[in-house]
Amino acid sequence: MARYTKSILQPRDIIYINYFQIELFIQEISHLIKRLLIQTIRRPSSLLSGIIQPLLWLILFGGLFQNAPVSLFTIETKYGQFLSCGIIIFTSFTGSLNSGLPLIFDREFGFLNRLLVSPMTSKDNLLISSSFFMIGITMFQTLIIMIFSLGIFNYSIQINQIYIFFIITLLITSSISNLSIGLAFILPGHIEFLAFTLLINLPMLFSSTALAPLSFMPYWLQVLANLNPLTYAIESIRFISTTNQWYYSSPVIKTLWFNLSLLQIILFLSVISTISFTSIKTIISNKLE
């Protein structure tokens, strides 16, 4: 009779990493980002419009309420400083909302099909490269608006506030960029995509605290503002830019249902960004199969 020896599975002492696959991944991502960068350099209209539009809001709308009483909107903050924090987040929102536009044009021109049949290590590189590129472009636009805001309204910012600005803006940009890229695979064409962005742009602005605080709104609009993620990002930046001494446990916003601290808002925005990435990744994978 044949004897059967029992095999015992044991964990490896050394885990080998395929550095060749990592090198290919970095190479594919860098080349896809380089292609998008060349397109932006050749057609810089989208980049410039993402800077000019928030500047117009900042200058014209801020000038409209320049002589308004300070206590009309806030107690200690002038309206220009109050508005600039909302426009900074609105800049990142509008810039990241157009993230899926290059992919839609690639779909319509047939170049996306060439990318899909190419021997890439993973089709997820399309999502990752587009997200990285639009996050970089949007952060650049937001930085310019931030510099203009500091110059126009003459309020100082501390070094320990800059990285909070960066983290909150990055979380909003990444979540909206993933949503926009997912819509690029779902919607039929660029006309529907542009119609969607025009339809959602201003309602997201007016249903947040970018232009007025929660106490200034009617009850039904306060409910919408509490459901708007831009509200929490705006209030966080507004809090740290107008408060000399702040902590992560400091209360930032008092909503209709609960109060949130700065750390809780950062965790909340991180969860939204993670959910958006994983859900859009699943949608794109099902679309490409």
C-alpha cells in the first residue's frame, strides 16, 4: 500500500517582492500622467479657467459685501476673509469635478480602446494616473487662489496651518476626482458630462457654508448644508485660519444633529475619499470586463 505523507503548511520566512512589476507600475503611471500633462500644456484653457473663475467669485462677490457690517455674517471675521476660505474649497471642488473630461474625450476619439487592449499590468492604472494628475493640477490651482486670498485680504497664516489646509483640500479633491472619473465611464458622452457638472456646480456652492454661515440660512437649507461634504471642509479651514490656538479636539462645527471636532472632520472626509475610490474602482472594473 502506498503511504501518504501529511504535509504541513508553514509561513514563509522570506517574502519575495517582484520589483519588476513595481517598476512597470511606476513606469505606466508616469507615462500616463506625462500624456495628460502634455495635453494640458497644449490646451491650457481648462487650467486657466479653473483659476480665473474662483478669482472672479473672490473679487466680485467679496467686493459686493465689502461694506457690509461685520456682524451681519460673523462676529469677528470680515466677510472677505470669511469668503476666501469657501472659495479655496470651491476651487478644489470645481477643478476635481472636471477630472473625468479627458477620459470622456479618449472614449469618444477611440484612444481609450487602445489603452485598454495595451499590455498594461492593471487597468486600474487609468484611474490612478488620472486621479494623481487631477489632484496635482487642482492643488496647484488652489494654491494660487490661496496666495491671492492672503494678498487681497491681508490676514496671516501660520506654518502649522499649511499642512491642515493641504490635507483637507487633498481629501476633498481626491473624493470628487474619483467620482468624476467614474462618471466618465458611466455617462454616454461629454455633453451629458458637462451638463452634469453645470447642474451640480452652483447647487453644491450655495448649499454649503462658502457664502454664508449656517445660522444665516433657513432650516431646509441648513439640512442640505449639513449633508454637503464641502461644508465640513470649509468650516475646518475657516476655523484654523481665524483661530490663533487650536487643537485637533477643538469643536469646529455645530450641525443640526451633532458637533464635530477637527479630527473627526478629517476622519469623516478620509472615509468619504476611501469609499469613493473603492466604489468607483469596482464600477470601472465591471465596465471594463
